[in-house]
Amino acid sequence: MLYSPAFFLMAAANLLSQASYTAFYLFPIFIKRHGGAEIDIGIIMGVSTLASVLFRPWISGMIDRMGRKRSYTVGSLLLCAMPLIYLTFTGDLPSFYYPSLAVRIIHGVGFAICLMASFTFIVDLAPPWRLNEGIGVFGVSGLVGSAAGPAVGELIINRLGFDALFIASAVMALACFILHLPLRETYVRVEKAASPSFFVVLKEHKVLNIGLVSLAFGFGLSASNNFVSPYASISNVSFISIYFIAYSVAAIITRFFGSRLADGRGEDKIIPPSLVLTGIGLGSLMFLSGTGMLCFSGFVTGVGHGLLYPALYARAIRGQPIDVRGKITGVFTGSIDGGVFVGSIALGFLGDLAGYRAIFLAAGLALIVGLWIFLAGFRREPQTT
């Protein structure tokens, strides 16, 4: 059964872990207020993603070795502890620049563990014929958390300041830790069983090609994660979080109606239009002039994301043995995070040179590159069933 108590309990924990982490989408405003430039935003925000990418082989191996639940325990404790350290960041940015990098690294690793462990847990629960549905509907909890984190965070910042935001983030992470405790493990490793390494799994043709498309997807997402809030702020948009709300609402609606469609029609027919929609949504921010365009961009990008994420993930993991699912999850999510990191740095430099419009043009084009990779590498392959 897909929709079991375990499914909903993990979904609730995932919502809170996402909200705790995505509240830091507003951290670029903190950086700017303390004297940072766009390149500082790119580096400080991106380093957490780089760390999660570099630790992916270890994290994915841990999930296939320790199990999904115990790995989630480690990740949620890190998510709870790290926000409290941000309370020590005072004064101008140079006075806490390097400590902030260290904290962002550990924060990113904690979130990566939670993300990978929870999705692998759900893949273990989902019947093969409902894989897209399971991934997509479970992902709704993350999308709600991704909308709630910045929205609640903005209200907290405006009324109480950033210290209150950091405390609220820690409390949400503590709640997700408590929620996951009653869950039973979905996979216990048999010690004598041989399991291929992360890099052996990565070299599999289908997995590698999904990783390349996901890399382009992540590059585009870096613009959404890191540069929407400061861009909207200098553009005098009154309610910045409308972007994240529209994004998440669109993705949620799409997940409920689109996931079963992908299971029925196959991922290969869903991925190309999803890449195009995501690219259009990101590129439209070149024309930002007010709240309406911010909402439009968030909605269109959210529709693309809502279809694309589960379809890519399901295509990579469908038919794979249980003892490598953590590693495939690591390749998929690590590729997205790798794209986010590269995009954070590259788009930060681009923003310093040519402004925010150039950032969102490049982000949209990254999804078109992903479409080209998909059409060149995947559509000639038979669909795995």
C-alpha cells in the first residue's frame, strides 16, 4: 500500500525539514545587509551545495549501509544544530565570512542526508506501477515546506529579525527529528551481500545521462534559489515570497495530476515539455516589473519542476535493486545540487558583470541545454519497465 501511516509521517517530517532549510533562501538578504556583494551570495549560498555534492558518495553509501531511518536521524540532528550557530554572525561580513562557510557546509550535508534518506524510504514503499505517483505526491510535502520556509521566514524577519529566523529554523528541524522516530526501517542490509560502489552505479549509461540532465536542471534552479529574493528586493516588489508560493502551489497541483500521467504514459513523454516549461519560467524573470510577473514566473517554473523532478528520478531508479537505491538517489540529487553549486558561482559572477537579467537568461538557457542532452541521449533508448 502506497499511502500508509509511514508515508504520511515521513511526509510530515520532510515538510518540516524543507521549511527549516529553505527559510535560508532569504539568507542572501542577510549577506547584503552585512556588506556582501552578489558574488558573496553565490559563494556562501553555493558552498553548502558543493559540500553536499562532494559528500554524496559517502551519504548514499551510508543510506544503503545504515538504513534510511538511521541516516535521517543523523541529518535531522545536523539541521537542528546548525541554525543556532548563525546567531553568532554579527558585524560586517568579513568578520564572519569563513565561519559562515564552515556552517553552510555542515548545514548542506545535513539537508542532503535528510533529502536522500526520505526519498529512498518512499521509493522502498512505492509499488513499481505507482513510482511516479509515490515520488511526486511525497514531493508535495517538500514543496509545501519550500513555500512555507521563505514565507514564514519573511514574516519573522520583518517583525523580529534574523535571529528569530535562525531559532525558528532550529525548532522546525527538531520537530522533524521527533516525527520520524516512530518509523520502521524499510531496508536492512545483509552484511554478506555484495553491493556496487557509488561510482560503479554512476557509470551506468542510464544513470549517468539522467545525471547530466539533472545537472542542467540544477544550474537553472540556482537562479531561483539564490537570486530571486535580492532581485525582487531591488526591484521594489512588495511581497517577495509570492514567487515561492506560486512556484510551490503550481508544483503541488502538477504533482497530483501529473504523476499518474507519467506512470501511464512513461517518463520519456513527460521530461521534454517539463524542461521547456521550467526554462520559460526562469527566463521570464528577465522582464520582471512587479508582483504579477514574479507570480507568473514562479507558477510556470513550478509547473515544470512539478513534472520534471519525479519523472527524472523515476526514470533513473525504476527497476533497480533495493541495495543501490540510495546510490542512485545520490547521483540524481547530487547532480541537481552540483548544478545548483556551479550555477550559484557562475551566475554570481555573471550578475556582477551584467546584472540580474543576464542571470535569468542564462538560467533559462540551461534548461534548453538539458533538453538537448535528453533528446540526444535518451529518446533512442527503450523505456524501462
